[in-house]
Amino acid sequence: MSEPHWPRAQWRDGGDEAFLLWFVFGDFDADLRIDGDRYRTRGLPAGIDAVRYRNEALARWDGYPLAGTLGKVLWDEDARLFEQAKRAGECFMVRGTLRDPSDLDALRDLVGTIEALCDAGGIAVVDPQTLSMFSAADWHARFFAPDTFAARDHVLILCDGDDRNAGRLRVHTRGLRKFARPDIDIRNVPPAVAAHAGGLAQGFVEFQCDGGIVEDGHAVEVEGAPQGIVAHLSGAHDDADFNNRHLALRWPD
């Protein structure tokens, strides 16, 4: 068996499933065929479907990404691209689950498949799990052209006010469900150490994308906290903050 293109060097089976979801808006070729060699894809992995919809029909679905809270986020991000996506005649929904994958070659296949959809008429790609939208050119430059895996491209790290702790920040992620791993939620972060907390979150992201598992109760050493801070596995896949379970950590007072 050949070595994977995108390995997970620290992989252990966590027993969960990777959930993958993108929407590609555009007006596509009637006879759409994908050249696997050109787009570095073996086709759709087992468990993943690419379903073609009329945009106006999909817009009546409760999960339509250009409506509701997500729609507002995407409009604020790029109103021009958002309006182009809304006017598109069609949309491909690429969606499904994979048993905790031992490598990321299935993700690489889907990056190539979406690149092919963009070349066949796609103008905008929405990734609901990271609250993000990309033009076809951005998708090519960021995801397809390098042919290397970078965790920061697939997982979003956010820093905003902590509504549970006045004057403190919250550093949290979205997107780790793509890797069958929990997201990260670090609360009570002093503004002066926001970069430190962001680096801690990034370390968790890269470790889990590489297949590592953070055990419930794992303690992390932090300067000024002799006992460290402890990661507790919390939440469920239907948690609206993450659409995933998460590791909850509290920065010491």
C-alpha cells in the first residue's frame, strides 16, 4: 500500500466520525466530469455525497448557509461574493461522514473535487464549520495549489470577549469535527496573554489534526499556574457554538 499524501503521524482511533460539509455555488456545466489526475482526487470517499440542487430550491431548506446567523456572518465577510452566490443558479452540497480517518487523503480528494467544481462553473465555496466563504480563486490559491495540509486552513481560531468572565477573553475553535476531534474552548483569558492562549489553541489544533487524542482531564502547564489548566471533554455534536463536542479549559485567575 502506498504512503498517504496527507498522513496523520499521531493517529489513534478516537471512535468518533469526521463530519465534512461544503456548499459550492455557481452555474455548472451540464455534462460535468472530473479528471481525477488533474484534480488529484480519487473521487468521492465512501460516505460522502455531492448532491446538485437548484439554488432557489435549496434556499427553502432550514440549513441553507446563505440565511440566518451564518448568512449574516458571510455577508459581513464579503457582501459582493455573498450576493453572487445568492444569484447563482445552482449549488452542490458536499456532505457526509467518515469513520475516524487514519490519514487525510479523503480530505485531499474533496479539496480536488471542489476545485473541479469551481473550474466547472463554481464561484463561491461555503464552509459552514469554519463560518467561511471563499471565491473560486481563493479556494485554488489557499487549498488546492499548495497540495500540502495546513491545519490553519481548515480550522478557525477565534478570540472574543468572555461573556462569563468580565474583562477576560475567550479563545475557541471551529472545524475540528472534520478530523473526528473535539474543538477547543479556553475561557477566562487575561487580555495580556491572549497570544499565549491562541498559541495553546493552535497547538491543540495541530496535534488533533495530526490524529492525536487529548484525554479528558489532561493538564496543560501554563506560566503562573503550578497545577496547570485542565481540559475537560464537554458538549455534544449539536452544540450551536461548535457544532461539535469541545475541550473546555479555564485560564487561572
